[in-house]
Amino acid sequence: MQIWVGLGNPGAQYALNRHNVGFMAVDAIAEVHGFDPWKKAFQGWSAMGRIGTDRILLLKPATFMNESGRAVGEALRFYKGVREDVTAFHDELDLAAFKVKVKTGGGTAGHNGLRSTEAHIGNSFRRVRIGIGHPGHKDRVTGHVLGNYVKAEMDPLADMLGAIAAEAPRLAAQDDVRFMNEVSLRLQA
């Protein structure tokens, strides 16, 4: 059982925030791969499904970003998994907008959702880093991260989410390099 968690904040007012792109990514995966309907579980919402032969639990914590790790830890304990079974989809300020990179472990770069997840399950989980770009000055970071995607960004956002969902089988198979390459190729087309 793999646990793929989208990091974000619950509530309609946050739905289009750049900080919620992790929620958007797991929503796209659920839709494209025909996952079960979302239900309340593990201090959030979960959807069960398969990608290829791999069973995957998608999770959107309802604990707000700063406490995301509580939901992740609860799901991991329930399924008797190990932290390497967890993949977190999250916004990445220091990555160009709509670029997607994958890594395992590493720092939190000030991301409260990653910090909370690390506090609850340790560091060696996989991260799908979804670029939101940097606004250029540290005084503008909070407004940028918590701001909504603007109209001009909607098509590139939809293309990127579609590419992530389409290439999810490569993530399920632990082929991170091929996943990144194929997502990049789809976005260049």
C-alpha cells in the first residue's frame, strides 16, 4: 500500500491557492485513474484505488498545512506502512512555476506541511515538488504562496496536473526519473 498525500489547506477559500497545488494533484490522479469517491478518514479525506497493480491511498489532510503530519502518521500506522511508502505532493517556491521534480528525503525549505510530516513520520519519504516560482523578494512570499493562481496560469496549471496524473503509473512503479522526464516532455508538447 502506497500513501500519496496532497498537502494543502481545507476549505473553498483556499481551493485555488498555489499552496494547495498538492490537493489539486491528488484530485487529478483520483479522477484520471478512477479512484473510489473521497470519504472522511485519517483526519482528512481519502480515496482508495489502483494504478496498475499498486494499491494507493490518496489523502488530503483536513488539519491545515501546519498539522498535515498528524493525518499522514495516522494513515501510515493504520496500514502498518513505513515512511518510504509515503509520497507527498507539495508546492515548491524555489522551483520555476509548473516544473515538477521528485526527491526522497531532504530539508523542508520552510514548508510547514513538510515540516509537520517529517515531525510525525521522519524524513525519508518521497516528495513530488511542484514549482510555483518565487515572487522575487522575501517580503512577497506569503502573499504569493497563499495567493490564487491567476487566469493566465489556468491553462499551464491544467496541463501540468494532467501530466502528473497521466504519468502517475511511473511514480507507482518507483520510476521517479522516468516520471520527471515524461511529465517534462508532455509539458513541452
